[in-house]
Amino acid sequence: MNLIDIVLLAIALGIDCLVVSFSQGLIFNCCKLKNSLSLAFIMGLFQGVMPVIGYMGINSLYEYLVPYSKWIVFAIFFILGSKFIYEAFQPKEEEVCCIGIKCLIGLGIATSIDALVSGISLKLTNTSLLLSCIVIGLVSFIMSFVGFWSGNYIKNIRPKFLEVAGGVILLLLAIKAVVL
């Protein structure tokens, strides 16, 4: 993957962070700067670290998977993209106002499972792990921070649109993996 692909992947993965942060921003009325920075830091950290786990976890199977790598990458991105779009149309539970460390870690893990799986595709496409993790982490941090503050100022953005957009980006990356 080239830098543009990595940025697009980072944006798609950061959609969950943006939506969660947006919903948290809707609730908070005090300590906004501290809460927004804490949330953005944890989201960026988990999104940046999880691809390493996926990347390293695939090492033992790497030589067996290389012949099928473009189809595996296609399947990963296709499944993730489809999942994003499917979840956009599912009923959402009301978000609870939580910003404690346990809650932050829970949100970080929950939003970064897709990033863990994307680490496998980074390995199979021989993409720079360090560059990818930095870009994914920074984009997730920025999207979380912006999402939190957007939630404070804009009460009418529909998270469904953002989730569908992230899904479409992942589906396009899936198609690109097979076509090019």
C-alpha cells in the first residue's frame, strides 16, 4: 500500500473513534479539554498499537499465505467495510457518560479491533508497519478530538453517514487489492 492507501485506511479505521468521541462530546459539559484529550489519546494509542499485534501475529503463517495475499487482503477489507455499513443501520444503545480510565481502555479496545485485523493486511501487502501505525494513530487521535468537539457544537450530524463512508472506503480498498 502507498501513503494514500494508508491514510484512507486510517480514516476508515478512525470512523469508529470519531463516532464514539462525537457521542461522548454530546454528553460532556465540564472538563471538556481534559476529557477530549484523554479520549483522543487513548483512541489514537489503541488504533496505532493494534495493527502491530495483527502484523506480528501473522508472522508464523506468512509464507503459506503469500500466494493468496491479495485475496486475503480483499476479504479482510471487504468484511470490515461490509461490517461498517451493516452496523450503521443497526439500532444503537444510548451512550453513557464515562471518561474513567477503565472506560477509556474499554472504548479504545472496542474501537480498535478492526485495526488489529488491518495489521494482517499490512503484513500481506509488505506495507511499512511503523509508518502505518503512526499514520493510523495520528489520524485516529485527530478524528477523536474533532469528533468530541463536534459533538459539543453540532448536535445533528448522523453517525450512520460516517459509518457508511468508512465502510465504502474499506470496500474500495478491497477492490483495489484485487484489481491492481
